[in-house]
Amino acid sequence: MSRYQEITLGGQTVKKHVRDIAKDEVMLQLAPELGFGEPVSTPLRVFEASAGTAYLSRQLADQGHKVVISNYRVQGIPGVAEVEADLNQALPFDDQCCDVILCREVIEHVESVPHTLREFRRLLAPGGRLVLTFPNRLQIRSRLFALLSGFYRGMKSPINLDVPFGEAHINLIGYPEMDYFLRKSGFAVTGVSSSYFSGSDRLLAPLRPLIRAATRHALLSHKPNAEEHDKTRPENRAYNSFIAEVITSPELFYGKDVIVSAVRVAEGQPTFPAPTSR
């Protein structure tokens, strides 16, 4: 069975990896306003950061959305407007210029995740959506590898010193850290999922109840008065329960990527619990 499928973008036939197709399907599920691949009557302003070949953005442009992409060096991607941008710097766009931002397998390459997330928030209109994907270092096989080696899936050994910043996973963080960064940057998380699974990892299913129990104990009971980790206040317990549920869910227990949908909340408004609608 081929790992690639042919799709048509702007009249051009290209080959897209089935893993990328699955990831894009989940991203669209978490951003239903984009229309699930159907032509749209109300175009949205979409920005995809460091988009590479930008197959998803080109599909969105074919639907009728107003799409702009960036790359570190302009690649001349057909069918969309493209600008040169470094995600470690201020992005060359006006405030509130976007309705949806996509960032696909890029955030683990940036030097400062909070800086990039704050820039994304600046670009989004009130209530605008960010869909972010990154490697899941807390996936069960990755956890076991880290137990034995000290390294995680996605960075299984030290980065070679001749590798420039940005060309390796220099910020391979787990979901709890990303959730914290998102909320502190002015986002409320509305959905978390995954798209890439290996059937053999299901053999590790007997470990899941044990890990769920250990995670809930660590997040809700262990050293409840520890500085910066107080677990006695109801709001902290609710947040910790949410994190425990997410990282031990089937999606993140087995999934090799994390796909997060988050919306820009108004200044001073709470970012947790997550809103029930966009």
C-alpha cells in the first residue's frame, strides 16, 4: 500500500503522505469554521506559520479562504501569498489580521515558545483560533525510552553542535508545559487530540490504568502544599485534573503527535476552564 495519495491543489496534482492527510483531518475537526474541505461562503483570513510546502493551506485557498503563509526563506509556493518570516522575531503582520492561525510541527524548533505564542495572539482577531501541532514526548513508548535513556521520542540523542538553531527539536516540551504557555499567552484550550498511532503500542495498554492512577496521585495528592504547585485550592485541583485527564487519554497515551486547538481570549479574561464554544 502506498504511503502517498494524489490530491489536486489549484489544478496541480501533488502527492501527499497519508500521515499528513490524517493530521490535517484532525486539524480541520478542531477548527470546524474552516469548513471541512468544502467551498465556503464566508472566507476566513488564515495564516500558516513556517508552512513548508503548505498543502493544507493550499487546500484552504482552493475552498475560498484568504490564505497567507510564511517560511524562513520564501519558497515560491503556488496558490497562496507567501512572506519571509522568522518565528523567533516579531512577525511582519498587523495586529488582529487573522481569524485562524495554523502552526504544524514547527513550535518545537523555535527558541522561545511563549514569544511565538504571544505573536500568534497579537495577530488573531478576538475569538480567533490557533491550531498547533507538535511531537508528543509523553506518548507511552517515548516515556519508556526516556526511562532507559534519558531522551524522548523526537530527540533520541543530543543535538549535534554543528546543527544551527531551528533545524532540530530544541524545544521538545510536553503537553502540560504547552498548555501552561498557551494560557499564560492569552489562549483558552478548546480541544486536544492526536493523529499518528502505531498499532503495536496498544500492547502497552495494561500500563495505562497504573499510569493514570500514578498521574492523578502526583497531580492531586503528592506534596499538596509545594511552592508553585499548591494542590489544595479548588481552581488548581480542577486544572490539574484536566491535565491528568488529557495526558492519560487514549489520544495522548498512544498518539505520537499532539494537536491543540485554542482560542484568543480577551485581556484579563480567564483562560481556564476552556470555553464551551468558539
